[in-house]
Amino acid sequence: MPSRSFEFFLLGVLALLWGSSYMWIALALPSFPPATLIAIRVLSASLVLLAILAAQGIALPKDGRSWRLFMVQSLVNSTGPWLMLAWGQQYAGTAVSSVLNSTSPLWVFALSFLLLQRGQRPGVLQLIGALFGFGGIVLIVGVGALQDIGQTLVPQLVVLLGAVLYGIAALRGPLFAEYPPIVAATGTLICASAVLVPLSLLTESPWEQTLDATGILSALILGVICTAFAFLIYFRLLNTLGPMGTASQAYLRSGVGVFLGVVFLSESLDLETFAGICLAIFGVVLINWPQKAKRQAAPSPGKEVS
């Protein structure tokens, strides 16, 4: 395995890219409706990765099994969660949605007992880390946000289901071990484009939108930087840090959002938020703490999460 310190660095970069995506989405939404923006995001990312593949002389697989894997991964890792969050957040509120959307490490832990063999399941230390990280998110968002849970039940359940899908996507990581990260990322984003582009054209008439330079630039940054390169890192980390470790970036995203607000929007950093960031980081450290050698000595093959 490569240096764990470098993998943790990449985990931070992934959190930075996906954490900053909320800012770029906010800047782009005045120009593009939600489904159209997500379609532009995945399509531009696909084109960038296809260009890189062509430059490196790497071919995409042609067998049906690979593309079935890519299609399912696109539904649970991008198309489904992003559409659910875009719809649910309108009614559930940003604060509650942030808390619910950050529960994916907890779902990875819970679902691993249904989908993985004993030797591949996370341990007690990772559960403690997931709980600490979730507590940090609650402090960052504000404990008062919990009072709104249950008031708009259906939208909140939709946002929560998106977090469940993120957990399933992480647990499917071992299925892509045979592919280079760029192949898995490109295939997944192509499948997402095949769903989202027609959906956008059929439901939102994007050609009628009034565009501006800020919206276009934000959408391109969202696609190229926050999606294409982020997916390359994501599929690499699934192989190096595993599903639970990769999912732990959800706890760092909120800290990234706070950091960007302090640096670029002159927002203040109060003690509760700072404590939440520290708690979230501590949770991520516990989640990624090396397992004992005996747990990895002879892992069982596990069930295929297809």
C-alpha cells in the first residue's frame, strides 16, 4: 500500500473538492436549474476524463458486466444522491440536510454487517470514530438544527436516503479493484451523463435559461475540478483506505465549508464550530486508524454488492 500519509492527504483534497462544490453550486444555480446543472457537471467531467484516457492510450472496457457495474455505481454515487439532495434541501433546510447528508460513514458501518463477510467489516474503533465525527458535524451545523428533524419528514427522508446510497457506493468499492481509477471514474460518469442529460432536456428546457459568465465558469469548475478529478481520487481511496475510510471525508466537508466561508466570505469562527471541526477530524483519525494485522491476515472474499 502507498504511504498512508499521502492517502490521508488525498482524503483531505477530496473533502476540499467536494466541500467546495456547495459554493460553486450556489454560484451556478442562478444560471442553471438543478438537474441541468448536475447534467453539465457529469458531462463535462466525462469529457475531461475521456480526453485523459485518449492521451494515455487507455481503452474503456467493452463487456456488459463492467458497464452494469458502472451504471449501478453512477446511480448510488452521483445521480441518485445529487438529485435527492437538490430536491430535499429545498424543503428540509440547509442545516438539517447537512447533518443528514453527513451520515454516510454510519451507514457504511451498519450496511457492512449485511453486505460484507466478517473479515471485511469495520471494527469498534471505526464505529467510535464515526460517532465522534457525526457529533462534530452537529456542532458545526448547530445543535439547534436537530430541533427541525421530523418537521418536514418526507424531504428529510429523501436526503437521508441519499446518504444511504453514498454508503452503498463506498461498500461497492472492491468491485472496481480490477480497474484503474480513471477507468472506473470515467465509466461511472458516462453512465450518469446518459441518465441526467436526457432528464434535463425533458424536464427543464435548459436552452431557455439566461446565462452569465459567473454561472458558466462555476459550472465548469464544478464539473472539471470538483467532479472529474475528485472521482479519480475517490476510486483510488476505495482501494487504499477502504469504504469506511473513504466515506469519512463526509465529516471533513463541513469543515471545508466553514474554512471557505472564513477565508472568502469574512465569516466568523465561533468556539462551538471550532470544537466541531476538531471533533470531526478526531473521528476521521479514529476511522482510519490501522486495523490489527490479524483482521487482515486472511480476509474472506465477501459478497458482491451489485
